[in-house]
Amino acid sequence: MARRLLSFAFITGCCVAPLVGQQQVVMSERFDAGLGSWERVRLDRRQTSYSTTTTSGEQVLVATSQNSAAAFLRRIETPPPDRAVLEWRWRISESLTDNERERERRGDDYAARVFVIFGDEPFERGTRALSYVWAGQEPVGAEYRNPVIGDVATFVVRSGDASAGRWVREQRNLMADFEDAFGERPPGITGVAVLVDTDDTGSSAISWFDDFVLEVAPAEQGPIR
């Protein structure tokens, strides 16, 4: 992710005005209907490929990266949350176990990442984000700032190849993670993205994603888009 991302327009759906503190599902994505609500974010002249594929009778998102980088973004818009939980499942063919520089700019590659974005310009400096990664060597539970964009907080959720080749389900408390990373309550959520990138290490990776569910209880009344 060594290059600056481009800006792009919002994709929004219908508006719902929830009661304060009422938990609502604001994103539920299983890719059965294809990729119409997602958009590619160019990071490098060599772009990661994103498409749908069928595994075990289910249509899922697959990302293939060969010395390339591109993110895949789902735009949303929520008020500042009082509670927020993200669930998803993912699978990798193998992690980037030879990458010994995951905290450095020249090693800023992972077999799989999931981002939650808080701000109007996703991935730009000044826009905060949480990045959940499947690392090659960094241990599970490690937390550190992204070496390219310091406003991105990295959380190592999986590491190595012990779970490679099988689906793993995750759940994260976004409020707790944001407050732990930045020391304050988060603004509204503006997007969820996946990223499989290998441009800095010149390697390759194939990963799969499915079953994204984002539940949010707004801290104050406002539209969820």
C-alpha cells in the first residue's frame, strides 16, 4: 500500500432514522448478488484482481494479488456510534511468512486485510481507520500504526499458516478497538474495505472473503445510509 489512493464518490442506499442506542444491521454482504455495491481502489499500476467465485455451493469474494495492490471498498455512512460490531469470515491460501518487515514501509504487505474507515476520504492521511490483518510473522494480538499512513491502526487477528486453507470467522468490537488505538470515541463509519497486496515484497497471495455483517447503535439520532 505504498501509493496514495484516489478519491471517489459515495455509493449509498436508503436512509433509516434509528432511535438512539438501537442496534441496527447497516451492512450485510454475502456476495450472492455479485459486486454491484463495491468499488475498486487503485493503489499501484499492477492491480489486485477482485471477483466472485463459488466454493461449497456459496458465492464469495476472491482476491488474487501478484506483485500488485488494490483495495475493494463498500461505502456506507453512519452517525457516530455508541456500539459497533463487525463480523466476517475469510480464508487464505497461505500467509506471507517470508515477510520480516511488516511494520516497515517496504514490508507493508499482507495476505488479507479488512479495513473499517472513519472519515470522508478513505485511506488518505488524516482519515482514521482500523485495519485487521492476517499477518505472516507478527503475532496475534499485536497492535501498531501503519508505516505508510499513520492514521491507520493495525490489529493482527491471524498470523501464519496454521489456519490457512480453511474459513475462519471473526468478530471485532469497533468501539473498543478505536478507543484503544486513538484514545477517543470514533466519528461515523464511512466504509468497509478489503485489501490483498503484495507490491512491496514482490510476492503473491490469494484470499477469500464473505459474510460481512456490521451492526451499529448510533450515539445520537441520524440517518444510516
